[in-house]
Amino acid sequence: MAVGKSTVGYLLADTLSMPFYDSDQEIEKRAGAEISWIFDVEGEAGFREREEQVIDDLTQMSGVVVATGGGVVKSPINRQNLASRGVVIHLDCTLHRLVARTQHDKKRPLLQGGNTKQILDKLMGERGPLYAEIADYRFVTDKQSANTLVQTISKKLREDGIS
């Protein structure tokens, strides 16, 4: 959450001349409602069901860049689809930077009504090992601009013969 997946994904897709998809935007488009509404009405379980379908659809496409929601790795099905159907890039960030980026954000349902630092720390502890399980690459986003990070990622992909 708040590591820059959508921004970096969009810029990376542009750099690689590939179509870009944001799974959260796809969920909203299909539902005709914002994610916060889906969480309010269907709960996290309902949102995760929608997310699994979107991830299944998007990972069947080739030659695309997909930015996912931060909790996508909670689902074993999503982890399997992401890992087996494409290259997974894990964008990571320090807790301090994540707190600064999200402290005034009212659009993230999991951060509402609690201590942001504690919630983010818990989420990082739960999700970090799951990302490590499937990630082909890991990049830390808090020390560089999105454009610099995209150049670093695209260079690494080219070196490895992926793009």
C-alpha cells in the first residue's frame, strides 16, 4: 500500500511501450463503484473475490504491465496466477515513508479508524513474506523518484532479457 505501484506501473508501461492496467481501477470499473463502497457493502471478503477475478483476467493477458492492490498477495490463487503467468516486481518502502504517504489518505479502507503506523506495520509483516515468495525482483521506492526507479527497473529487465 502506497509504495507507488500505480505510478511506477504506468510509467514502466509507457517506457516499455506496453498497455497498463491497474487492478483496483479495473475492479471499480466492473463494479461501477469505488473500492471504499465495495468494502462498506461487501466487506473485505467481497472485495477480495472481485480482486481474484480481475487478477485472473489480467494475468491471462500478455505484453502488459499490471499494478495490483497491496493485499493481492493474501490470496493463494492470486499468488499462483501472478507468479506463473508473468514477471512479478515487488515495490517496497520503509514503514516511516509509508506512514508519511498515507497519514491523510481517506480512500484506503484498511487504514480508517485506527493507528496508521500500527496497521501498516501489521500489514507489512503479513504481506512481506508473501511478496518474497512470488517476487522475481524487489525494488525499494522511498529513496528515488518514480522516473529514476522506472529507469532502474527497465534496465534490469533488459539486462535479464525480459523486455
